[in-house]
Amino acid sequence: MNISQLLINIIQTEVDIEIKGLCLNTQSAQPGDLFIALQGESTNGTDYINQAIDKGCVAILVDSKEIECAIPSIRVNNLPIYLQTLANTFYNNATKIDVIGVTGTNGKTSVTYLISQLLEKLGVKNGLIGTLGITHNKQLYFNTTPDILTLYRVLHHYYQQDIHYAVIEISSHALAQNRIAGLNIKQAVFTNLTQDHLDYHHTLDEYKTTKQRLFTLNCVKSVILNQDDHHYKHFLKVSKGKKQTSYSLNDFNSIKIIQQGFLVQLDHYVFEIPFLGEFNLLNILATLNSVEALGFKRNDIIPLIYQLSTPPGRMQQINHYHAWIDYAHTPNALENAITTLQKHYPNFKIRIVFGCGGNRDRNKRSKMGRIASKLADSIILTNDNPRSENPQTIINDILNGIDDSFELDIIKDRQLAIETAMITLKKNECLIITGKGHETTQQLFNKIIYLNDLQIAQNSIKDT
């Protein structure tokens, strides 16, 4: 598309150049792209113009003064308000995709992953977009919900590949920043709401108000709601007028805990769920009700549940050891991870390796320390993603929630902490390594290093 055609309803320009795509982030830039340089919360897109040029971008839109550089730059006043128009004009097939949007503090990744798997097994081609990356597309963008231009670009490509469903994790940041504006979201799923991202939203009420936006969109026809969550009635109320489906652990006639998961009865169906944790029972119910609401029969869905697998880094067992990797990085998720092992392995002691992220909600650190020391038998405190914060400051915040009499180890080097925990793990102990899950990097100030919890743990086993 010629850039003058793209901007025809926004601004007149004499620039005559063909563009192949749109991008907001130089990390996802491709040759032939138009780079849109916006002022961000902490950085300005104009600081990355040289990177954009190196990636092959052929023109730039700016919302301040025109920039002198090696490629054409065009000024557009109030540029951010035109992002949806630009995306919809260039990627005009994106809104033809039926989107299933999943939001909540915890469970988004698992539920989207399970819905996508189940649809595939039912013969429905679909795309999955979220924390684990973007499927069906060579360009990976690891962010819970990508920026609006990346979303439109991917959905446009899905349509060209004859994919008509997409399952997307929708974060509170995405809702606050209108990243999903204009998308054809047919179904909205609510998993739960607990404390998280208060560094961004400031209060739980503000966080909740942001989340509810998904359920008030005109395009949403059906909603799937977790009845066991404290905020269920609120989301039920704000989604009035939509087709509402609720799910609860009480839907099961019986639940039997086994070491590798659960044996359950749901109506007249008796089947095994091969995942640990009550939260995964809720994830399965969310998945079942979501797919059923799309028109599939329970008779066809139930036999496929045992064939599903959990996402990488979500209660992922390390070989056949009594050790697991989990993404838990909120107080609620940490509590769920520990109590899960206590229920499935009642005669085992629980060890935990964890830390907290830097430059994020400090208030949850002491809470997570309190939960870990109350529920676990032993703790190794370590670095998570310190980012630009002093690691010792983060650890001190965690220690504020731990009684002085509780014996623990502090090993800031995360690799050494995991190796120590694995090598010293006793036969009557279960180990849970939390915080990073599937992630394979760690940010220490301005340095990003390769660090893979699962790989470290597996290599520790080989070395013993």
C-alpha cells in the first residue's frame, strides 16, 4: 500500500512510497515497514529511529516535529488516536477473525492454551496470542497482549491462512491502552481477579474497572465467568445483556485427588484431569464452557480433555522428580502453587525457590514472603527479574513478611539457587520453583542474560 493511500483520511502528504507493514516496536520491525514513533511512558519512539532504519523501515510517522533522517518522516498531530484507523486500513482482514478474549489476574495463559488445543483437536484451525508468544507466525512477540499494530498484523495473516478463530490473552494494560480496539471479540472469559499490577493501576478498584471494559464491548456476544471468584457478581452485572455462562468447582459431582491430577465426575461423565491444582480444575471448566458456548457438544469435548497438556512453565514437572516449575508471581498464585503440592503430596515437605520482580508492585512482596513462610517448610530466596532495582532491596521487602525465627537461605544467583535446591532435594520433599515459568531471560539492570529455570533444573539432575 502507498503511504499516501494509508493516510488519505488523516493527513495529506506528498510522500510517495510503498510500505509493507506497520510497527510500533523496532523489535518486531520488518523490512518495508512504516515505523510509528510514539512517546511512551518512559521512552520516546524517536530514540529508536536508527534501529528502525537498520531493520529496514522505509518511512516514519511522528507526533512531534518532523525528524531529519535517512528515510521520509511525516508529522501527524495526535498520532496515538489514529492507531486503530491505521491498523484497520492496512490490515483490513484482521476484524474478520472471531476472537475469544481471556482476562484475569491468573489463569489467562493456561485457559487460552487449553482452549486453543481443544479447538485444534475438534478440527478448528486457530491462532494463539499471549504470554507464550504468537503461533502460526514466524515473527514472535513475547508479551501478554501485543501492541495494536502487531495484533492487527497477526490477525490479518491468520485470515490469509484460512484461520478464522484466535484465542487471545487480554491483559489490563492492553485494555487501558486500547490495544484491542476494533477487534471482533465474540467471547470474553473471566478467570479471577486478585492483587497485581498495582504499580500501574494504583488500586484494586481501578484494576477491576479496567478489566471490566472487555465485558462491556458491543461486539462481545457471550461471556464465561468464574462463579467462585469474589468479583463474580460485579462481572455478572457489567456484562448484563450478553449470553452469560458461569462455572464453579461445585459443578463437579465429585472430585478425587490423585498424585498426577484428579478423577472427577461432571454430570454423568467420569474422567481424569491430568493436571495438579484446584485452579486447573477451574481452568478446565472455563475451557469446557468456552468451547461449548461456541457450539460444540459436551459429548465431543469430554473425551479430549485427558489429551490436553498444560502450558510450559505452569506447574510443569521436572522429569519425574518431585519438582515443578511455575510462573506464580502474585500472592494468590504463590499460595495456590504451594497448597496444590500439599494436597497432592500430603506426606511430603514443601521447599520453594522464589523472588519478586523489580520495578513492580512492592506491596505484594511482603505478602508473598508471609505466604511462603506460613505454608512452605523451607525457602530459598533468590532474584527474579530485578530490572533496575537493587536485588537486596527486593529481598528485604520479602523478608518484611517473614518471621525472624523462620530458617531460610538467600542465594541471589538464581541459577545457583535452583541448582542448590535440586541437588539437596530429599526423598520426602517436593520442590516448587516459581516466578519465571516459561521465561528464558533475566534482566539485571541494563543487562539481559539467558536463564531458563527448567533447563537449569534438568542439568542439575544430570550432574548428580
